[in-house]
Amino acid sequence: LAGLCHIARVKKGTILRLREAGLLQANDADRFWLHNIIRNSLKLTDPTERRFMHMRAMNFFRSQTIPQLPRNIEEFAGVLEWHHHAVECGDAVSAFSALYATRLEDRLMKWNEYELLVSLCERTIATVYQVEADPQVEANLSPTERIQLYHSLGVAYFLLGDFPKSILHLTSALA
């Protein structure tokens, strides 16, 4: 799966057609990203196979290195993919690690990317509750990690000016 994610040096006509259809994105390293195609094809598989494919992709992106001092959000593209695939395969611990072990949360706050931070934290929390509902899955977040997620959400919502949601999440962190 990871080998399908990045394709370099495709014929120019094909690139233009895929870009016009909204199926292709290029990064500054001149590599092309076909995620919409991959995600759409994953939706067609059975849940067990789909989860396995997301786990493989998650492990690929988790193994990628990020710069010591990232300057922009593009340098966290692999971490964002790691988080996405962790959520999709129901790995709350890995989704949390993508946010906090890589310091993505700190950078998003520094770059005023509050909406993206809210989205990532909410998807992680949804995964936490999904994992809790599945008796076969044992690994989940500790109370301290949950507090950290709710605190991040509370602060981000505060900075977005949504005070009721900020209070709700900060109260959840305190509880």
C-alpha cells in the first residue's frame, strides 16, 4: 500500500487529467499523491482487510522521519497520514502518538492551525470510544492521555472563540 501512495515521474498528460479530476496532488519534491484513489479502493474491501491495509499504511508513515525543526505543515504530511490511518484502523494509542510524540499538537498551536487540531483531537477521541466499545481490543489511552486530548480541545476551541465547547472539553479534562 505504501508503495502505491507515492508515484514519481508519471507522464505529463496523465498527471494533468488526474489533477483536473481532483485525484492527484503534487508536493514540492515533485512526487504525486494518489490518496483519493487509494481511499476509495479501500472502501470497497471487507472490514478486516480494510483494517489490515490501514495498519500497514500507518506503520509505513509512523516509520518516516520528520525534521527536527519543522517549518510548515507540509513537513508533517507523513504524520497526518499516520494519524489518519491509525484512526481508520482503530488504533487510538498510535493516533495519540502521532499528535503528541511528534509534537504535531505544539506546532499546530504555534501555527494557529486550531481547526485542524480540533479535527485531529476529535477523531482521536472518537477512536478512543470506538475502542472502548470493542471487547476484543485491549490497548487504549490512559486517563492522563485523555486529559491531554480534552485539554488540547478546550484550548483550541477557546482560541477559535467557541467558548461553550471550550468549557465542555476543559470540564471533561478536569473530570
